[in-house]
Amino acid sequence: TINPRHNQSFLFHTETGAEKVDALRKMWDYVQNYKEKENSYTIQWVTKSDSELHTSYFRAGNILEALEKLYYGRDRNTITVFSVVLNPVS
């Protein structure tokens, strides 16, 4: 996904399958149920090239998975994370 506020992209979720249709079905199942199965996290971070503090929200099974979604496809040395918070369940 791409956040239009700061033009950064993040991993939403990945799936694999024997065929494209199998992977699409798995992704569809995930999209239908992820809010019930995964925790919500808030991550505050900055890039090395920008001093503005950004806040992003992720659904993940644990804190490490949330950070992996933030770092996906980029050099980990280009982002400084200031906080990772498990959001309360409402």
C-alpha cells in the first residue's frame, strides 16, 4: 500500500500458492478476516533524508511482523523508529 501523506509504500500482506488463483483466494481470505486475527500497531518513525515524524498503522501478528511491514523493500538504515505501540482492542 502507499500512504499519500508521505508517499511511502508498505507491505500489506503476502501469500503464495501453487497457482495464481490459489494465491488470490488466500489473499481474499486474509482481507476478509485480518482485523479479527491480527493486532493493531502504531509505529512512529522518520527517514534519514527527512526530519518530519511520521505515524503509520499496521495489522500484524506481533511487533516484529509490524516492523517487517514497515521495513519491507527498503534499507533498514534509512529509517529510525521512535516507538512501536500495541493499540488497545476496542
